[in-house]
Amino acid sequence: MEKNKELAGIFEKIADILELKGENIFKVKAYRRAAAVISELSRDINAIWQNGELKQVEGIGKSMAEKIDEYLSTGRIGKYCELMEEIPGGLLELLKIQNLGPKTLFIAYNQLGVKNLNDLEAVIENGRLESIFGMGDKKIENIKTGISLYKSGKGRISIGLALPVVDKIIDFIGPYADKVSVAGSLRRMKETAGDIDILAVSSEADRAIEAFTGYSEAKEVSAKGETKASIIISEENLQVDLRVVGKESYGAALQYFTGSTAHNVKIRGLARNKGLKINEYGVFQGEKVIAGAAEEDVYRALGLPWIPPELREDRGEIEAAAHEGLPLLVKREDIKGDIHIHSNYSDGKNDIGTIAIAAGKLGYEYIGVCDHSKTSRIAGGMDEEKLKRRNEEIDRQQEKITGLKILKGIEVDILSDGQLDYSDAILEELDFVIAAIHQGFSKNAGIRMKKAMDNPLVDIIAHPTGRLLSGRKGYELDIEEIIAYAAEKNVALEINSHFDRLDLNDTNILKGRAKGIKFIISTDLHSTEMFDSIKLGIGMARRGWLGKEDILNAYSWNEMPLRRRYHD
DNA sequence: GCCGTTTTCGGCCCGACTGTTTTCAGTCG
């Protein structure tokens, strides 16, 4: 799948250069679309190419197919190389600066010789940028703001960090509107957010806008109109957009602002084919409004069932909705227990009794206590003796609580030689075993993980890629190979809900789903306050099209299809 | 550059906000 990524990157760059040069915008869009389609492909583009099926891929026509063919057979694309030579290396990067678009940048390059960020700042400083036709003080100011945002460049942040910010803002605007909802990528539960989109219903848009732009944590109001405003939140440097509509347009606006762009482009194309027009105010047949108040009505107007936001990525959901039907996605109520929990027997904050009581209040049927094994010393890993004492403590707490089963689990380290951190005899005494790599990320991680899966006592692999959203790359392994091996061995893979992990993520979940593997959705809990974070893992699972039948901890304990209950 | 259940040519999602404009282009989502 490495080639998919490379080709998508190349097409995206071609689009950037063509746009900069002022080429036909629809040609530019064709390249962007092809890039998006290729990066979302669930199959290796090499295989599609070898089967001669390139042109059957949506958005790939004669010209794109030729370029893909050229790349896969020669390792380069002539047209791409030519384009890259026309434009200085650092220039495209400047397109990421907000308020500085391709038109302005190209003029700055052509007329003022701006080739990189330093040049750009220099022509702002010496006033030459202002000499460009149509450029004024305000525009310069906005570009300067864009540059400072770009430099502080936090980029995208985890959904786990963005959602609490959203909740606060929604609470804040609540009194000034009839209804307030999150939209955009956060509603789709995408793993990271680049900005926050909020939709409000009000007959007095100005009151809501006024309140919003006065929000105490806004360090800047970057736009303020009659129905729409944007602020920048201080700490996270996140842009927050508010859109206010009347209640007759709520569904259409929610559909529109939830996106994704690719999903909406296709939805609107469908509408056009039916002689309808969709915008954020409603679905129109000529002048007549035929839907708009509820999102369900918008989809129904196109002959489609309502599509859950997590699926709206143009990954086949529209076709599924139109024909074979959408998958029945796992819901929070389906989750019967959390089975990756750390107690104070390793690095967790709470004692087992406290955790059990908190889980009982959530209505869980069971919890799985999974402390660290002895080699994870920093995480308070337990030696065999301590593990024994922990198990006795679980027995004691079990006697005190009814209606909740406390399972004896372990998060056992996969050592540098692929051996597990305890003997089989110890692992056999436990209800289930989760294995994980915590050190030696670059030392044969894939081979070690597969060796761990060779042990029939290993039921689950935790955080299978090891990546962190805050920047750590993860283990050096081929995740597709791991997924295929897990399928072969009946090992389940974890969907870890920790805000910085979200591992597996949606695309890897989709690959696992295609192989028919099982998953667990867990919190990797270190404190009872973290129970709620399971919503993030559920979001990832839903984005990966999973139903409750795919999730081990959506089964009752007696029915859970754990690997050790198979005869393999 | 892609695409077709009115089209193989002529469309391509659609609209808000801003700034610099006397009617609209650029940028964004």
C-alpha cells in the first residue's frame, strides 16, 4: 500500500502546482479527487494496476491511468518532474498559510520573486507585497495572522483533546440559541481535528454570533458575518467556526457542515442527477423546498436511508446505502465491559474495589483488570508473586460485589526476543491475555509480534501499531502483515481509546474487518475518570464499519469468542 | 481531467465572508 500513499502525494502536488499556475480549476480538482480516491483505496494500487482495472476506479480516467502506469513501471512521472522543475521547492509549502491562496502566492512569486517563507516575510516587511494590485492593509494583516498560525503550527489535534473544548463552547452558546450541535470532522469522529465546526439553530442569529465572538477564550475573531463567524481559541490555537441557521434548515445545514467534502460532493451530484439542488438551506426542486428541517429528510429526498456521520467519507457508504444496505454499527449500549484496565497493582491510580464500583455504576457486566507484567518496571510491572497477590485481591473484591464479574487479565510484555514476560503456566491461570510491545520499537517488532501470536494463550494484541498522535511513529512493522496473521491465528486486535493512541485507527480497522478479525474496544484505563473515553474507541470502530458482532467486549463473558475458546 | 438513466460536450457542490472593489475576486469550508 506504500505506492498508494506515494501516488496520492504526487497527484496532490500536481494539483497544487496547477492551481498555483492558474490552470482550469476543474482539472485541479480532478487531480485532488484522484489523490483522495487513491489514498482511501482499500486495495493495493499495484494489484489494481496489474489486473488492468485502473480505469474502473472512480475518478481515474485515461490520463491518470497513464500516469499511474508510468509511475509503477518506471518509478517516475514525466509530467510531475517537469512541473516540479518549474516551481521552487519551498513555494508549495506556503499554500498551507491561511488567507494566502494560490492566486496571491503566484503573483508574489512571479512579480516579487517570493520563493519561501523568509522571502514572504521580507516583502511584507519592506512593503513590496502591498504594491500588488488589489492588496490592502487588511489583507496584509490577515496574511500575517496566517503566517503566525502557520509558524506556531500545532496542526491537527486529537479528537480526545478537541471534544472537551467543543463541549465548553456548546454550553456557552446554549442560552443564545434553540439548539447547538457539533458538526464537521468531530461529528464524524475523525481521529484528529484541524478545526471545530459548530451549528446553531436560532431565529435571532445576531445574538448567537454576538455571544460567540465574545467568548472569553477567543484570542481573535477572524470572521464575523450575519450567519457565520470564526474565532481562534487561545490555548489550542484552534479555529472554531459557528454557523447559525433557522430551524427549517437545520437538517440540511447539519448534513452540509458535517461533510466530508468528498461525501457531500457525491451527494450533491446524486441530487443533480435527480433534478434537485442541495445547499445548506434545504433540498430544492426548482424553487420548491422539499426537505431541510431534518437530516433524515435530506437523505430520503435522494432515496437514501440516513447515513451515520462516522461513515461519511465516500468510502462506499453512499453505494451501500443505495443498494445492499448500510452496516449496523456498534453502539455504546452494546459494550458490556472494559477489559483493558490498570489498577494500582501496576501503574493505575485506583484500587480494584473502586474500579469495580465505578464500572458497576456504568451498567457493565464485567471488567478485565490488565496490569503490566514484570519487565515494564517504569509502569510498575508485577512479578509473579505480585500477580498472585493481585489475583487474590480480585477474588476478595469479587465476593463483595454482585452483578459485575471481575476478570483476571494481564497486559503482558512482548520481550525483545518475542518471548512473553511470563511462563505459559502463569498465563494459563488468567481469564485472558493481552500482549503488547512496550520497548524495542525498532527491533524486529513485526517478527516479535507474530511470535507472540504463535502462543495460543495470547487472545489480544494491544495498541498494535504503537503510534501516538502527538508524534511518535510507532513500531517498525507492516501492520497489514500483522492483521493478516491475526486473522490466521484468531487473535483479536485492540482499538485503544486513549486520546493519544486511537490505535488501531479507522483505516486499519477497515483492513481488519476485510479479513474478518475480531476487535476489543478498550480504554487502557489508568483512572476511573477515563471510563468515558471509550466513546473515542467506539467512534473509531464505527468509522471502521464495525458491528457489535465484531467486538469481543460487546458479548457477554460466557459467549465471548475469545481465541482460547477456539480449538486451534 | 473526469464523466454520462436527458449529455461524448459541457458541465463540474455551493454559498458566506472579506477586502477592495463601483460589481467582484479570492479564500475558505
